[in-house]
Amino acid sequence: MNEFRISLKKEEIFSNIDYHFACFIISNIDQKKYEEADIDLLFLSSMIVSAELSLNHICFIFDKKNERFKFYQEKIPLLNENIDFLAILKNFDEVLTISNEYKPLVLVDKRIYLHKYWYYESFIANFIKKHFEKKLKKYEFSEIREVFTRLNKVDQDFNSDNEDLQTAAVFFSLINNFTIISGGPGTGKTTIIAKALAIILSLEKKSFKFAIAAPTGKAAMRMEESLKEGFNRYKEFMEEEDLTSKIKPLTLHRLLGYNHNTRDYRFNSENKLDYDLIIVDEFSMVDIAMFYRFVSALKDETKIILLGDKNQLASVEAGSILADLCSVIPLNSFSEEIFKNINSLIVTENKKLRAERLAKEYKGTLIGLEKSYRFKDSGGIGKISKMIISDSKNSPEDLEKIIFEMKNEQEAGFKDRGKKKLEELLKAENIREKYREFLNSKTAKEALENSKSNNSLKAGPLQNNLLLPPSY
């Protein structure tokens, strides 16, 4: 038995699944054709791809500048050698392809994937490009302006003194076939959808079929409650009497017709969903496999609006679609015509879009909402939120300072359990100690026992002891 491969099995960063997957890969090559050291590299690469998948990463990047590569370099000396890893891997054509052949592994540029996840990513990328470029029926701007004017009678004071990106998001939802709206808690995502839907249903002269979905039942119910509240705001200005009866949010699984017995979906590439518009809330929770199933079941003419917070809830399984899309699509970018139209809809001068948002030729599809109406940026929760999201390093003392600067206990949302207890919890080393037994558990049973004996693991040390509001 090869000593190098046995040593990898003992590494804590890998699981038994990773090891056996790598064994499966090399069992499908003619090992007599290759150098032992080259097979070791294939074995290691297969283990890494499997291990990364368990961390919700759909591929591994063979680049010495990549943080994950550096992580494995520290553990495995082979990755420090001055060799052309990619050139060696390309030789294993029995199990690896650089094209669209069906092989277990796919190598694209410096990225290595399991074939399934490469296919998902390629399909989704092509779908978005095609959907964004496809020209559907457009509403006349004069019609949009007329309905906006009616609805603005109840929204005129909603946006405070800030730049009105909410109006921009509503406008994008009307003119684009594919729109992403990203924003934190209280930034008005549901309000935007309520207004966009109210306008669309006012403009559509024929029967208009729309669906609202979310990854979980709880998220779907919250969406339903918020939309009904939003529609009630516009009730007296709408021609149709009862818009709330049209709101019936579903989970994505139910929307696609998931069958628990066969584990198949009723709606797929052969049997498309029959909707003019589909809105997906809490999109950050949608993984790449579910999004693939979703988009493959859509008709070409279906309009899509995706809502979520790229900095919040992670995807259930591999592939953080929202965060990845937000990292490559220009944020709050407007062509000259769209910039002009949006600003003409914004009545108050200091709420109009700023000139730096203007892009000469690009018509954007991503709106990032920046202002929270649930809590102030200068308040405690706002500061803590920014601290968590930012890449800058903050000490426990920085967090402690913010919490004790909170003057409004209602905004802070926590009960005073004593300064001594709070100080203890905010010490980074102390938190690590509380989790150490749990993280060092060798078996699931041992981890469960350690979690039971450690109350701080039940809700997380900050949430458990500060009692942050559920909405946060």
C-alpha cells in the first residue's frame, strides 16, 4: 500500500469519504501507464475536490495565490514542490476531461470539478446569459410612470433622505427578464416586490400568472405575510380589488413538484413551469443543484426576480449562487437611458441616483440595497452587522465596546445578564475553549454529548446571551 496515500487518510482535514472517492478514481486508470508520483497527485486532487465539496465549494483552484490552495500547502508537502500540477492531471484522460466529455473529473483553466457540479455551473451561466439578453415585451415608460405616480402617494415619505435605490430595484424588476435584489434585514426587499407586482398586475391586460417561492416553508410564510401587508398599502389605488388572494408562496420543492417516493421533480426540462413571473426569496439559501433544477424547468419567456442577502444565510448544500453572482455582476450600474428614467420617477431631489452610478453602455441586472430601515447604521446592531460583514480584523474588545455603547436597550435586543458574564463571553480565547471539546470530538455521538454539556453551543454564544431579536 502506498505510504503517501495512507498518510493522507490520517490527515484530519480529510474524511473517509474523501479517501474512498480518491481510491475509486485511481481504480479507473491504467496505473501501469503512469509514474507513482503522478498517481499520488491525482489521488490527492480527488481527495481535495471531495473535501471542498463538504465545505460547500463546488471546485478547487490550483493556484498558489488561492487561499484554499495555501491551506492545503501547509498540510501537504507535495503541493510545495515546483511542478506543473495541471499538466500532470491532464494526462489522466480515463477519469478527467478538459472538455464536455463525461468523466468523473473536469479541469477548466485552473479549476477542478466533479463533473456534475461543472455541468450545473455551465448550464446556469448559459441560462443567465441567454435570459438576460432575450428581449421580451416591454412596458411603455409612460404606463410605468402613471402607475408609479398613483402608488407614490403612499410611499412618498418611505425612503427618508437616502438615495432611492428601492425605486431603481422596482424599475429593474419591470424592465429586466432577470433581476437580483440583494440587501440586508430591513432594506425593503419585500416592499419592492409588493410595489413591482402591483405595477405589473396593473399593466397586464391579459391573465398574468406569477409564483412566489422560497427554500423553506418558514421563509415562504414570512414572504406571504409581508406581501399581503404591502398590497394592503396600495389597495385603494389599484383597479383590482383583492390582490392578496393571488399571493400563495410555495417552497421551491413544492413549486417544482418534488415526489418524496421517487425523488424526482414533476417540472423539469421536459415539462416546464407555466408562469410569466417567478420570484424567489431568501435566495442565498439556494444551492447550485436546486438552482439548476429550478432554471431548467423555466420557459424562455418567464421573468425571474431573485431576493436575498449575499452576506447572510448560506446555501443548504454546495454552491453559494447569490454570493457568486453578486461578485461578478456590476452592482447598481445603470445605462444613461435607465438612469434618466429612474430619476424621473423619484420626486425628491436628494433621493435621486448619484452620478457615479452611471455606466455608459451597461444595463445592469443587480441592485444592492444599502440602507436599513429596521435599525440605524450608527446604532449597535448596525455597527455589529458591518463588523461581521467587513473583511477587516476586529478584536473582541472592539465588539465589547460597541455593545456597551448601545444606549437604547430596545434596539440592542438583549437582556442584561451582567457585565462580568458578557466580558467573559467576548474573549476570543474563552469562546474557542467553549467550542474546543465539541470540535475535537472524534465521533458524532461524542460531539452530541459534548454539545449537551455545553450550553453555549445551543444558540451560539452571542445570540444565546445577548438575545438578539429573531429578525436579526
